[in-house]
Amino acid sequence: MKSPKHDKAIVLLSGGLDSATTLALAKEQYQSILALSFDYGQRHHCELQAAEQIANAQNVPKRVLSLPLAEIGGSALTSESIDVPKAATTITNTTSSETSIPVTYVPARNTIFLSYALAVAEVESASAIYIGVNALDYSGYPDCRPEFIERFQALINIATKKTVEGSKIILEAPLVSLTKSQIIKVGVKLGVDYSLTVSCYDPDANGAACGECDSCHLRRQGFKEANVPDPTQYR
Amino acid sequence: MKSPKHDKAIVLLSGGLDSATTLALAKEQYQSILALSFDYGQRHHCELQAAEQIANAQNVPKRVLSLPLAEIGGSALTSESIDVPKAATTITNTTSSETSIPVTYVPARNTIFLSYALAVAEVESASAIYIGVNALDYSGYPDCRPEFIERFQALINIATKKTVEGSKIILEAPLVSLTKSQIIKVGVKLGVDYSLTVSCYDPDANGAACGECDSCHLRRQGFKEANVPDPTQYR
């Protein structure tokens, strides 16, 4: 028998495979969910439409906040002047900090995203924040690793009125130690419709995936290893 | 003799007394400065013009980022529906977490501000971030205390490509243990023009201070204790 559900959680929903799975996992644990997406000038802007469809399919309310990350720059994902790498040479399968971090890294992105999630959690009286980071089949981004989650949790515990006054806001990263194929298997069990999700960093105008960036490579390999038909539309 | 200056620092510049002093302190230590201000829907929007004037007076470049904090709400400073308290009953003179935190608290504000400062520091190859928080003569905000600064520094150390690859980004909070009068004395020595700064949470259309909110109370008392003429225009 399942334990009773907690009250409310904020779920970061990018529109990708990982966050769609995370949303389904959060729904198992929390009575009420608010999905949070960010319009940050991302090249793969169509992921925002995907996030909308995923939230509708999973029947949760959703909010979008617009953030000025493209003004800050420094990433292939927010700057047309830096190309998204095609070769999947940067993929790691380790949590070592010695790996090379690709140009698709967006400076301080998850720190910024979680800061907003924290503000929203406080105002909405939510007791958890879910983020779909993964440090196994990933691109080596420093802000996707378990130590990042641990230190952000330590910050949360003393950073807000709510937490200082004794309430907890728990940062949950349920995918952090799963492989992509394990994530897909979990999602399939929970009924996640992966045909709605977008992983590609550089999709075309119709949303078709390039099939060649890190993110496409990890996704394609994940479906293969999970023995689940890949619903992605490649161009 | 002074030690040679470091390269570049990002300074959070709100337009208030503390951040104007912090900017002057950072200039003593760093060759190059970028001041960073945030338009976050604050009630005291005129502080942004003050920040502009302070940056000009101190001859440093400045950038403004627009953040959707008013959409998140939960504060008298971003919501017209919550009044700014007039009685200065909430002022603390302790770092205890048992103090009552007033409605002028903005959920996760400094966490959000520092997240952006971190992104900008990384892109601009800056090695320090300055923030003018103060935990002595302050309103009891949790994200102004030394432990908040320490935990954010711990986060910085593992959160970005730059820091993971071995470069440091130091979070400096030079005012954290000073009284308001000590801050004013430091600023006067460094030539800070406090007539340009705005502290009031609820100024009128001409920028005149209310003289009654926490922030006005602390400022007024600081000038008195420092024996420095108060240049503030009260209404």
C-alpha cells in the first residue's frame, strides 16, 4: 500500500524526456503539482510547446516565466553565433569533474532555474521542488550532478523565510542516478507519452530532431537500450 | 602599500546606500567592474535611476536585467496589494533566526540575484561577485546573513563550468558585519555620494523618502550615529 501523498510540489518542466518522467514521478508522491517552465531564449524554443502538451497530458497546471539568459550569453543554446556540436564526442558516463563540458552548457542555468523554483515554492507553500537532472547519461554539465543538488538543498535550508521558520522545502532529483534507458522504463510504466517530448538542442522549424547532437544521441540510445520504440521524429 | 588589484568583479547595485558603498569597496580591489542591477517590478522603481547615477558617478559600466519576480509575488515590495509597514517594529540587531521576518521580504530574492551574478561572472570571466548584504542593522531577511553567503559560496564552487575547471569565483559581502553607521563612515572615506542613493521602500513619485519604513529608519539612524549629515530628501 502506498503511503499518503504529500501536499504540493513544484516541478521544473523543460519539455524533454527527463522532466516529463520527473513530472510523472512527482504526481505519484504529491496531491498538488505546479509545473514551471522557463522561456530563456533557448534555441530549441519548441520545447516550450512540448512542455505545454506534457502538462496537459498529465493534467497539471503550468506556469511559464521569461528569463533574460540570452542577454547573458555564453552558450550555444542561447546564442546563434555558437553552433550546436553535431558529433556526440562530449558525452560522459561518469560523474568525474575532469570531463570536458560542451558549448551547450548554459552558465548557471540550473542555479537560476532552482532559484525561481524556490521563490515559487515559498509563495505557493509547496514542500518540494522536483528537477529532472541526471548525472549518468548526460553531457557533463556541473549543475546536473548529485553534489550540486546537495549544496542547493543546503542553501535552501537557510535561504528563505519559510525554511528559516521551520518548514522544509525538499529538493528532489529522482533521476540523478538512473541511466537514460532506466528513466524511459520508469516513464513507460507511469504512462508518460514520450512522443510529446523534445530532446534535440537544434530542432528544425517543424520540431523534427537533428539526431546528431548530444541530447539526440543520448535519447536514441536510451530507447534502444530500453527496448522501447523511439517515437522521435528525426529529420 | 596596497597589493596589486585583481582583474574583474561583478557588483550587485540596487541603488541603495549599502550597494553604493560596496561598489566603492570593490573598485579598491578590482581593476575592472561590471555593476549589475535588476528591474524586478519593485515598488521603489526609482532605485534603478539611482543605480544608474551611482554607476555614472563612480565611473563603472552597468547592466540591467529584467526579472519576473512581481509575477511570483508574495512581497510588499512587488505587490501593490500588500502595504509597506510604516512602524519600524521589525528591525533586528541580531543574526538569530528567531526574529520575525517582515512582509517586505521578497521570496528567494538574493538567491535569484546571485544566480544571475554567477552566470554573468562566468561569461565575463570575473573572479568575484560583490553583494552589499548586512546582517547587523537590517530587516531580518534570511538571505542577508553570513550563513547564506557561505552556503552560496559552497554552491558556486561546484555549480559552474569555470569553477569546476579550477578557477575561483569569490563571493564578497564586505558589509555583512558592519553597522549602518560604520558603512556610512567607510563610504564617506571612499567619496561615495549618498545623495544619489535611495533606501526607502515606498518613495513618492518624486523619489522623496517616506521616513517611516524599516529601510528609512535604519538609514536615518545610521547617518545620525555616524555624525554625517543625512542628504536624504524626506517628504
